[in-house]
Amino acid sequence: MESHPIENLMKSTMENLKEMIDVNTIIGDAIETKEGSYIVPISKVNFGFASGGSEFGKEVHDAIDKKHPFGGASGAGISVKPVAFLVLKNGTARLLPVEPSNSIDRLIDTVPQVIEMIKNAFTDDKTNS
């Protein structure tokens, strides 16, 4: 059975979208700083597409396919928005959001740093004894 022209139109649209978007769009390439830390950009990607068409009736006589003349179109849109940066430095990782966060997010983000400070304080006390 021959496929309907709308199927070919949608397939072509999806293939073009696949070419535009890859994993590096969401998780960017790591950037190394002079100090040896790495910064990895993280983005939010939204995309959508629409395809549509219509078969014309018997009134259309100049069409190539006089049995089922078809007219169709497709369109796509994409939005890429940076949301955070992952910073890797001295064996620790921090997530730095682009937009200001609320106090709970800041508290959760500082917990690993506080634990590291407490751990270092106890380690320093044992080495001084």
C-alpha cells in the first residue's frame, strides 16, 4: 500500500528536527579554566512541530495526481534556554542556576560545602593533636 503524502511530510520534518538537536544542545561541552576546574553549561530545550494538509476534490484538474491531489505544509520551532552551569573543581561539583533561586534551593546547594568544612575541621583537629 502506498503511503499517504502527509506521512512523508511528517517524516521529513522529524528527520530535520533530529539533525538540529543532539545531546550537546542540552548538556554543553565542558570548558576548562586556567585553574583546572571545568564548567559545563546546561540548557532547557523545547521544540514542537506541526504538519497538515488537504486533499482536493474533483474540481482540481491541473494537479499531477488527478486521483488525489494533495497540498500540505509543515513547520517547526525550537527554544534553547540556559538554566544552570555545573562547576567541577577540586573533586567537588556545584550546580549554579542562571536565575536567582529561593532560599531553600540555596540551602540545599550549600549543604555539601558545609559538610566538607566540618569534615576538614575535624581532620585538621586530629592532625594538630
